[in-house]
Amino acid sequence: MAEELKDIVLKYVTKEYLEDDSEPLTYETPLISGGIVDSFSMVSLKRFLENKYQIAIPDEEATPEAFDSVNKIVALVERFVAKKG
Amino acid sequence: MAYSDRIRGAYQATLKGIEDAGLFKRERLIHSPQAADIEVEFPTGSPLKKVINMCANNYLGLSSHPEVIKAAHEGLEKRGYGMSSVRFICGTQDIHRELENKLTAFLGTEDTLLFPSCMDANAGVFEAILTKDDVIISDRLVHASLVDGIRLCSAMHDTIKHSDMEHLEEKLQLHADKRFKLVVTDGVFSMDGDAARLDEMASLCEKHEAMILVDDSHATGFIGRTGRGTHEKCGVVGKMDVITTTFGKALGGASGGCVSGRRELVEMCRQRARPYLFSNTIAPVVVEGVLKVMDLITKSTERRDKLEKNAAYWRRGLTEAGFVLKEGDTPIVPVMLFNAKLAQDVSRALYDEGIYAIGFFFPVVAQGQARIRTQISAGHEIHHLDKALEAFVKVGRRFDILGKTKQEIVAKYGL
């Protein structure tokens, strides 16, 4: 699941936040600390992931740190998917 | 007192970090009234220098207009200097209500409430009208004061790519389950100078039962055929649910702002907006000045017409000279330099040539988007613009940026 999830998140973040002439993202590109995604804009990504994977990520877990790269987001989502069983 | 060496040292280190990063802001002291021609002491301690101001928000050239000054003087005599009160205790004079009514008629809304500034209007409006069950969808380039106001509100906040209507519709669908949706935009974007597509936004809002709020601070008084604002330009007067705007720019430039819009939303602000409830009323002298401005701009469109011609003249001149500009048709004309140091160096070189125009760079604009933001005024005469153009060309040649593309400028100076 991890590889598929990585690609889904990368595609979403690219479409949602990058301008046409931006440098391409990697799984490790710092999104929030790197100024690509502002902390407000995390909302749509969070809602997208919650809807797609039928999970609920509590606000206290949806921190800028937890959303700071594709890899970190994937780890977060996997944790909640696993919890769901 | 516990302002220890440790505490002082920490702040000093932070300030040094700002300075080392080239982001330290220094005020330039102006020794004359605000106008196209000003006298500036810069750097502090230097002899005064006469320069042409190309970066004021004095769009209509009314900041030092004799009739506005006269009205303010008379207001001072008739209504005193201060009110020593917030509005709802004993800080509302007849002239405050008169100004609110005039603004309502001018903006084509249902009601208006004055705030000490538009920053305060934006800080207060969201919390007053929305709850955690609602969502705010804002353009990613909205003004910092809207961002701060949104942060103070418990509603969910999402953003859209700048002026991307397809993205807006996606977000309206994504948040369809929310109680209320509020779409937020600047009318004219302060850094890029482009206007929001309010007609398309209003249609989408109607389709998805969303409200719309526009901050028209860089438009009220001069955008649209009679200067009503961006909603007039886009043909949607009466369709804006909330307009926030300022008196600190085209409308005399002193201070103050307002929330104007649907009757109930304005009333909610009167009841709940904290900057309205807990901050002093606008001084009578300012209210009288703005009332005079409203009279002047309602009677004649001469000044906004002149501004429109000046802005077109300036934009054409810079384009023909070979500068890279942000596209638009407003009096905000950003000259793109991309590199922060280049923007500062060009600004300094322009100053030496007698032109006051400031460089903007991260975090005020995105990384790699540094620029000189020029702002045109009805107070400019063609000779001001010609002199400024001459200086821009001279400096542009010196830095070898004329006729160069973004890629070429970036290749030479970096991002």
C-alpha cells in the first residue's frame, strides 16, 4: 500500500499546491517548512486523505510537522489506516 | 523588571538574523505632506532629498487635497479632536453614521460599520459571522490582514490557487457538507495588481450557496467606471455579501476602514466583532475628511479617469522600455526582478535618481518573486511619469535587465 499511497499523495500535493513552473517534488521535499504548502492549505489534503481512506485524523495529530513531506504524510495515514483495522 | 541580559540577547540575536538575511526594514523619514513630490531623509541623518513618490497608496491624490484638509479642519472645530470611547459606549457621533450611510450607497450594499482600520475590519469580521461548523475558502494571495482574521476564527480554512475558478469549484464541492461556506478574495491584489474575477466567483457562489467576501482596499474609489470598486468593474454590484475596505489609501489616506454588506452580517459585526467592540472610534477629524472625499468622488469621476490614463501611460512606458511586468490594468504595476538583492539594489539606485520606489521580497511576496512595486496616482502629472521612466530606464540599463526575460534575469542574478 505504501508505494501506491506515496504516489497518490505526491500527485495530489503537486496538483493542489504547485504552480506550473515549480521544481518537481520528491517524497522528502519539505512541504510546510519549505514554504510550498502553508499550514492553512493542509486542510484540503487532510480532508482528501480522510475521505479517500475513510479515516479521521484528529487536529492535534495533523500538525505541520506530520504533514511536512510526502513520506511523513504517508506514515501518518498508514498509522490511522492500521488503527482502523 | 526582569528584562535580563539573556532575554535582551535573545531578541538581539533574532534581529541580527533578520538583518543578516537582508530582510530588515528601515523607515524613511518624509518631511513633507504625502504627494507625488516629497522630501525624504534617507538614510536617517542625510540631507533632505526631493523625490517623486512612486509607491504610495494615494491613488486619487487626495491625501493632501485642500478641500479634504479644509473639511478635516472644520471637523476638528465642530466635533472636537477625540471621542475617548469605543463606538457603543459614547463614541458614535452623527457623522459616523452619516459616513456609514454614504459608504453603503456608494458601495451598493445594505449596511456599513466603521472600524479603526481595514486591518481591524478583517480581524473582526470572520469571527463575528462564522463558527466551527463553517468553512472559509480563500485565494492564496489574499492580504495578510485577511489571513490573520481567518486565523482568529474557528471556521475551517481552505485555500485555492490564485484566481483559479476550477479549483474554487472543486473546493466548494469538497466542503459541500459545511453549514456555511464563505469565499474570500482581494478585489485588486496588492502585490500583483491584478483584479479578482468577481463575476465568475459570484456565479460559483450562487451555484453552491456560498457567501463571498471581497477586500477592496486597493480598488474602492477608483476601480470600475464610477470608482465603486472591483465589483463594479466585474458587473456584480449588489452581489457581494461582504466588502471590507480602507480609508487609508484612495479615500484620503488617513486611517479607518469598514465592513459593508448584508444587513445581518454587518449587525453581527456590530454585536460581536472584537476590534469594533474594544477599540476606539475613528477620530471625528478623519470622519469629516472621508466624508469630503466621498463627496468629491461621487460628484465627479475626473480623478479616477486621470488615474486610469496615468496607469496605462506608465505601464506602456515600462513595457516599451523592456521591463518584465506583472500583467494587469490597475494602478499597481509591479516591475519583476525576481532576486531579492537585485530588487533592493535597483530601489536604491532609483532613489539616487530621485525616484522613491520600494523593493518587495520574501516573505512579503513568494521566494523568487522579488519586485519593485510601483503605484500610480491621479496626483502624478505626465512630467512625473516621464522623469520616473527615464530613471527606470537608466537604472535598468545599468543592471542590464532591459529586454531580458525572467529566465535571463534569473540566470544573471539568481533567485
